[in-house]
Amino acid sequence: MLNMSAKELVANMQQGELSSVEVTEFYIDRIKQQNDSVNAVIAQRFEEALVQAHHADECARAGEPIGALHGLPMTIKDAYEVTGLTCEVGHLPYQGRVSTHDAVVVERLRAAGAIILGKTNTPLQCADLQTYNAIHGTTNNPYNLAHTPGGSSGGAAAALAAGMTPLEFGSDIGGSIRTPAHFCGVFGHKPTFDVIPQRGHVPPAHGALTASALSVMGPLARCVDDLALAFDVTVGLDDQSGAGLRLSLPPASVSNVRSLRVGVWLRDDYCPIDNETCLGIEAASRSLEALGATVHEAKPSFDLARHHETYLMHLSAIIGAGFSAQQVGMMQQVVDAAHRDDKSPNVLQARGTLLRHRDWLMWNEIRAHLSQQWRAFFNDYDVLICPVTPTTAMLHDQETSYAARTIRVNGEVRPYSDNVVWAGVATLCGLPATAVPVGRDSNGLPFGLQVVGPEYGDHTTLAVARMLEEAGYRSAPVVSFA
């Protein structure tokens, strides 16, 4: 059962070869056995889940209509409201706050037959690439407990990698689905902006009706079939959008690998990538080429540094909206002390936090021009393959402030914020991107790539991810702890 996909589990339950109770009990036991080492699952509803599993089995025996996830137990990122469970996102003022309603994503998963077993850990307010907080502590990478699983969907990816759930759902504004997938050797899909509703996700605050201008909701899984399954049952506009709107995503632009056109963007002096990761992504690209795809080194016509500056002007404005007066004052001090030509990451973040609306409008116009350059690129290529982050999973670092943290790339010390540069390539213009595991480095840590597609081209990036999976690029083996 441990190595069966969610799709296979559902099929077996529909055929009567497994019961929902058996599968649910298996994953409850798995969480109890594994979670002490990984600390991924931070809230649980095991008794209620078993009651729902019994009901699912009764419905199946009675021949009642059943959904695409009928009887499937799963965990979900703590950022989603789930009735009867806390939704704390590591934020002390939220400690003990129990949700009285489901997020839209949870409603849709339940409507398809999924059973929520529990919730998985996040960084404080989902605002880091490491997963730890003052309420639930640190989540570890199953492949090396001294390393982070990433963030902010770090608990989600770690739970998958340790075999504590067959399916997960995360969210992404700065790589928060793709980075944990990359660090933990699983698949993740960042959808086109707003094709899956954000309502019921925290942040923003509990009960907020407005949504972030960059955040997306999306699945993590151990195979592409499961990614597509979870995507298909949750995609669609929010009912609050009104009856006059309808979402109809196009099919994949390619039906077989021989018609596939791939641009590969790996090396850029603005944000260098670990050599082992580069070689692994190149090998995966060559695998597609060997199967008949047209593969070239290619990128959109914009400059990565300029793109990233534009991304930070949007991202920092969103994150800074929740800052205290003291934090805003600190950002002002950073800006006041910086030279006007200083474009270091911390200065860019401070400037973005303090943007006036008329200045934001200028940056939004720049974003529109970048979107136009992406469209030109996708006239010639179906997808772009590029890195997710510069390195494999980092060692835990909770003592150093975010602004002062560093990473090491090929022996060179680089800013910690380099971790969001390649993630921003897909995020700024709302493009879909599917994270695909590529292999493990010489230290045994997983790494992957991201397949970026045109706006609303989610089925295309998933199709290319499936081509890579069929070429042998699959999730890292499930980790077990005695």
C-alpha cells in the first residue's frame, strides 16, 4: 500500500480490493510511526476520519455515486481552513484557533470523496523557505533530518516523502510548492494564477475575502497522475465570482514527445546554480531529446536581474502589507541608508515594502511587458525547463535573521534570497509550473527541475512532467524510520 499512488488506491477501493477503512488505518499507523522523526503532521482528526472511512465503504457497497477521490485519506497544509481543526500557521496570536468552515479547496477535495486525516506544518505565516515556528517546532527533511524540507509547504512535502500521506495540497507565492517538492524528491504543481480559489487560505487573515495578487493553490504528490487528479477536482473559479464567468483550460499543446519543443535555461550569472543540479537537469532535458523532442538552450528575451527586481516589487508589497509599524520603520531605515543604485536583495525588499501605489502601477506596467515577452517565447517553445532553487535542501538555520542568511553555491557564498529568484520566473506573470524530481546529489539529497508553461497551459506542463516521469524521472524512494 505504501508504494501505491493515490489513483491506484482509489481504483482498488472502487473495485472492492481495498476498503477505505484499511487505507485510512494504514496511513494513521504510518503517521504514528514516522512523525516523531519528521514532525510534519501537526494536527490530526483520526477518529473522525475513520468514521468517514466506514461511511465511504458503506456508500461503495450500496452502489451510490462516488467521487474521484472516494475514500482516500490525505493530509493538507495547515494554511487551509478545515472545520474542527486549528489553522495557526505558526502564528502565536492564532494559537488554538479552530476553524468553523472549510476552505474552498477543502470543500472540493471532500466533495470528490477525500478524507482529511490532519494538517501539515508551515513556517510562521507561510513566509520562509524553512519550515519551523514557535507553536509546532521544526519539520525535518526525511532524507537528512539536519536539513530543511523547504517551505512554506514543507510539512506537506515531508509527509509525502516519509509516506505519511498519499496526497497533499500546498500553496505557492515564492516557490512554496516547488521548493519543498524539489528538496524532498516529489512532484508539485503551481497552477496558473487564480484557477484554483484562494478563499479559506491563511494568510491573508482568517475570514478575508480578498486574495493575494501572486499566491496560488496547488497539489503535491508522488506521481503525475496524482497531481493531475488533485488538480482536476479543485480547478475552477470561486462560486463567488458570479454565474457569468466560466473557466475552460485548453488541453495540452503536445500529445507526444516527438512534437515537443523545449527551451532550457540553466546558467545565469545573476543567480548561479549548483553544478550537480545543472548536470541533472541537463540529463533530463537530453532524455526528452533522445525521445524525439526538440531541445535548445533558450530563454525569454528579458534580463533575469530586471525580472527579479520586478518580482520583488510585487512580492514585497504583498508580504509587507502585514508588517508591524516597527517592521515598516526598519524597512525605511534600510532604504534611507542605501545608495539609489543599490539593488541588493535586502534593499529591493525594503523598497518593495514601502512602494506607493503610483509607483506600484509603474512596476505593474513592467510586469505586463514581461508577460508579452513570455508570450513571444511560447510562440517558439511549448515549455521552458529551468531550476527551482540554486541548491539542494539547506541545513536548518533558525538563529540567523532572514536578511543575514546565506547559501553556498559551488563554493561561493550567495544571499539566502537567491532561493526565490528562479521561483519568481514563473510566479510574477502567473504562469503554471510543475516541479519534477530529477535525482539525488552526492550527499543523497533530492533535487528537481520546474517545467514552466504559458498562462493557462497547466495541462501542457503536467503532460511534459509525465513525459519526464515515463523517461525514468520519478519520486525519490519513500523514507522510513524505525
